[in-house]
Amino acid sequence: MNVDASIDVPAVPASLDTVQDTFGSWWEGLGVDDVSLRFRFETAIVEIAANVIEHTRRSDVGQGRRFLLDLGTDGDDLVAVLSDNGMPVDIDLGEVTMADPEDEGGRGLALAIAALDRLEHTHQGGRNVWTLVCAC
């Protein structure tokens, strides 16, 4: 992947503004005029970042929770790699379903999966790594 933009931020709600600002600047530099593609990709990135902020935990209280976001391209694909320093996440993305309409939450992963061409999660080098891909 060719990384065109990268941020390293604390895993706090205010960092979602930084994610969106970084995405907006990166997107403008791409020269892609596809509003639907932008909406799908940005929505997925923000949903995954929000899940990291809300759900990841650290076992060592001495270090703050942080996440990295790299935005780039790989051939014709748009790629975002989000990695956090939280405890390993045990999730089967194939089992994710949309929450019931009356539920207040539980839609983030389902929305991201629906928006993307590929979503992967691994745990590497002590980090949760989320790879998000949209084909152009």
C-alpha cells in the first residue's frame, strides 16, 4: 500500500474529528469524484475508529490507548489501516449482524462490512490491525 496520509492519535472521542479532517484532506488530494464511494469509505473508517475508541482496553494502565490510521492506495483500491494498542479483540467478522432497529447501538461493524469490499482484523505485534478496502 502507498501511504498518503497517516495520524497517530489518542483513543478518545475527540480524535474522531481528526480522523474525519485527515480523511477529507486525503480524499481531496485523490481527485476521485465519486460521492457514494467517499461516503461508504469514510463511514466505514469512522465506524471502526469509533469502535476502537469505545471498546478497546489496555492491560497496562501506564500507557494510554492510541491508534494509528494510514490512508492510501493499492492499485485501484482505497485502503485504510487502523491499528490500536489495545488488548486483542476476539471477533469473527463473518458472524456480525445488524442490530435490531430498536437497539441504540451495535451497528458499527455491520455498517462497515456493508460499506466495504473487504474488512479484515488481525492481531500483530501487540496491536489490533483493521484493514479496510474499497475498490474504485
